[in-house]
Amino acid sequence: MQTTIGPHGLALVSPQDFSVRMRKHWSETLNMPTPPALEAAHRLLAEEFQRLIVNNATDQSHCASVVLPLPTGSGKTQGTCLYASMQAELNLCATESNNSVGIVIITRLIEDADDIAKQINGHAGRVVAVAHHTKNKADAMAVFNSDVLVICHQAFLNAAKGWSVQDRDRWHRISKWRGGDRHLVIIDEALGNVVESNRVTASNLTTVLLSIPHDLREERPKAIKALEDMVRWLKTKEAGDAADNTELLWGEGSENITQELRLLREAVSRLNFDPSLYNEDAPSVVDEMLQDVEAMFASFAYYFKSGIQHSINSATYLLPPGLPGAVILDATANNDLLYQLLEGRVYVAAIPPNVRDYSNVTVHAARTSSGLGKSVCDDTKHLRLPRLAQHLAQEVGPDRSVFLCVHKHSEALAKTFSTDNLKLNVGHWGAIDGKNTWKDCDVAVIYGLPYMDQRRAINNLFATQGPQDTAWLQDNTHKKQINLVNVIMQRHLSTSVVQAINRICCRRVIDEQGRCLKADVYILLPMHWQGDAILDDIQDNMPGINIVPWAFEPNGPKVYAPRSSSAHAAIISLMQGRGAGMTPFPLIQRELSLTKKQISRVKEQMLNGASNIAKALREMGVNYLVTGSGRGSKSYLVKV
């Protein structure tokens, strides 16, 4: 194998050698066509890996990260696994330990971390990679000795946060190995929670104050006064009728108050909360609130009113200066304004043209003036989902396999409309990015949009650019206008939609032109500029895709659509998404549009502990409970 050796002394994988090995793996092992543009993309991947290794090894404190917006299906993860195994081979032959290169790969899901480590070890023919996460914590020596460490996004962010608060040990646990520093950091998929948001209301601040005993209040009067002043100020806002919904409160923090709050927080963490007065999670809830206030007084804070809720907010960018640069593999990077806001710290690389051709994909777009957010979709699901199911059964036919993406609270009901004539495979926003679950579906239906909270858009900008003044806030928070905050929110929608579309068969290349199998996408979009912008972004991210109108209206007279005969799957799905506590059967009946007869049958089967539904629910920690007797009895499913 060729090795690139420069003045840095590192043994590096040759991009040419990688390109040859990747072509062989892609065409022979995976049986995928390799168009010239895709070969160029694979070479670019190796070149950027090598460039970042050298930069991190020679100028760690000033190394910018690079984003590679290689499209879905271009082999980003496959290439990463092959490259990591090739680097491990070179490390084995390195004459000195400081000639070798350690790698850390950060991925979104636990199952992806396990799969990536398995693939790398398969390529290498020995164990060179280890996955380390909450479900399988690797031994400290195994982590230290492994050429490649694979972790999840949250572990990476926790380590980076440790760096920013001078707790370097947390960072060193993932960045140090037997060869020194891990010089190649690869982030597979965008870091969605790289900006940490802080928010407090008068209600939760009052709860915090009530939990602090009198003697501790006397020990930390400055911290207590800061909390009480915030409560009074917010209650004044709640009682008033101010027209302005945003206001910058301060642009620079107070070190003295921050220190006082930290000491108060440390003292509160040592308290024993009376279990007869406080919930089990009270200590962590109080700590989180105090941590939010501490973060506000350490930097900036602004007031925001959303509906009837008044809050004080702040935010922190979790990747502090001084961290090594990373290669971020993000197919929809060109939509994300966060990278532009991070100019100087992150740059988006230009990729070869014509890597993919989506001319076999048709987007059927309907437009509506009614809401598509989670609240509206939840409120109207009993009317809208039957209309959608009836229309799709006529439109796509029984020979197609449909991936239906909905809001979480609509998922359980949506699953009941899967029949022999309409084969639905349902997923929900927040749990689809990066998944291959629906790769064999040839139809995607996007129902409802995952709107970004306006505060999150403001936080992204403030955390990266610094706080803007009140006049800027009031100019940029009018929801109907095209302004920077609203463009950030719209780009988030575009990114989510493109990710959802690429969960189906269009992610797979089938010929030398980079085309995919025939696929159809049905999407409901708002009438105004956001809908136009989303369609433009789909076309930019998926070259050659076809856009045609879709004659569908979500609102209208109630219609009948066939449903699966069993309520079991729907109830199991519903309870999977429920939190701990009691769920009354009237709520189950209402959420899933079940008949009284169906509910009665389910209750009978729950009394029989050997029934399939009783067993399935028990495995999830869900039990059947009846309180009272006779006509006054009530039935619940109780989730532990």
C-alpha cells in the first residue's frame, strides 16, 4: 500500500490508493456502479481526511473544520470505514508510535456506532476499532489501544463541553490514544444539537426558589436576589400588555453573579430532597434550571414571548476554540446557515458535479394555507389522516411500498391505515435522519413539517455571532416576513425534508450516471414563500428531480378509509411513545379512533396475561390496571 510521508512524519493513506480500493469495494463487494464523478468524490474524501490530519498534527489550535456535502448514496460512511481500516494497516507498520494516526468517528445512533466499528474491523481483518456508548461501554484500555474510536454525537458534545469549562480530562478520554492525539475527527451527519439553549420562566424559577432552604438562602444572598429579580421581572411582563415580544436584556455577563450562582448550585446539589414533598427527579430539574441561569449570567440573555409563555433565554456554541478540526459529512450542508454563521471556523468544500442524478424521482407537491406544524396536525389527525389514506390508496396502488413521515403524535394512528391495498411504513420527525429502515420503499409521503422553534433560530445566531440588539430582534422576529431568523427556520425545514425523501430507494445508485430506481414523493407545503423555498432547495440538493402539482387538500368532509383489523399494533406503537405514568383507556380510544367493541376486546386480552398484546406491553414495562369496581371502575395502561 502506498504511503504519504511528509515533513510531519506521519504515515498517511495515499488518496490514489484509497480511490482504487474504494472502487473495488464499491463495484465488487457492494455491487454498485461507479460513475467517474463518484470516483472523484471518493478521492476528495481521502484528500480532505489527509489534509485535516496534517493540519491537526501541525497547527491544532487554528485548524478549521471542513464540511463535505456529498449527497446521500455516495458512500460517505462506507468510504470512512474503508479509510479507517487502511490507516490502521499503516499504523501497524509505522516505525514509531508518533508516526501513526488515531481516528475518532462520531455518529448519530448507537446501532450505527456498532455497525461502523464492525465494518472497519471486517476490512482490517482484526480488531482495530471499538464502539463506546451507553449500551456498551468499552474498557478504558481498549479505547486507549484502538486505532479507531467510534462514539455518538452526545458523547462528543459532552467531551467538547468539558474542554470549554476547563475539564480537559473529558476531552482527553476520546482524543488520546497509544499514538498520542487522535488527529482525524470525522463527524458522520450534522451535529443537530451543537448549540445548547437555555430558557427559564417565572414558574420554574419560583419552583427553584421554593426548593432552597432558608439557611442556604442566607449564605448566598446575591444569587437568591438575582433569581428573585428575574421572577419579578417576568411576572411584570406576564401581567402587562406589551406589544414587543423580544428584547435584549444584557449582552455581556457578570462574572461575580455567575460565581455566586455556581456556588449556590453546588450547595443545592448536596441537599437531600424530601421524597414526600418532591418528585424523584426534582434534584436534576433544579440543577438544570440553575445551570441555565448560570449560563445566562455568564454571557447574554434576551426576553421572548411565544403565545402566553414569557421566558428569558440564552445559548452557547458547544465547540469551543482550540478543539481539533473535524471533517463533517453532511449531505444537506448547503441548506444549513449555521455553517455560514461559523465562517472562519468551518468551511463547506466544493464537491464534484454530477455525483447523483435524480431524474427518476418525481415530487408531487400540494400547497395549503392551513397549518402543518405538530399542534395543528395532532388536532386534525382524525380528519386528515383518513383523507390522506383514501387519496394515497387511489394514487399509488397496492404494488408500491410507502414510507409515511408524520409528527410523533400522529404515528400510532397513521399505522392503522396500513392495509393490503396501501402498504404504509410509518416514521416520525426526530427519529428518521440517517436511518436505512425504509430504503426499500419506492414512495415517500411527507405529511406535516417539523418547524423549528423561533428561539432556537435566534439561539443559533446569537451563540455563533454574538447577541444582537433589541431593534434587530424586533425586526427579525416577524413570522410572515423574509428575515434572517425566518430563513434559518426555513432552511431547517428544507434540510429535514431532503433527509426524509432520501430515506427511500432513491438513496441507492443503480447506473453509471448516478441515477436511482423510479420513486415518487408526495409532499404538502405551505402556500407562502417558505413552500417555494423548500421546493427550490429540494431541486438544488437533488439535481434532475421532477416537480409536478399534486391535487390534494388535507381539510374537507370526513371520509372513510380502510384500516387494519387489529388494534394491537397501534396500541403498542402509542405506548412506545408515551412517557412513564398512567394512560386511561378513553384517551387510547380517542387517539387511535377505536370503537368501544375494540377497546373491550383489548381489556379482555390484557386480563389474560398470556395474550400476545399483554406480553408485548409487559416487555415495554407497561401493565394493565383497574381501579374501583362496577360501573365506577376505570382502566389504565401504566408505563413504568
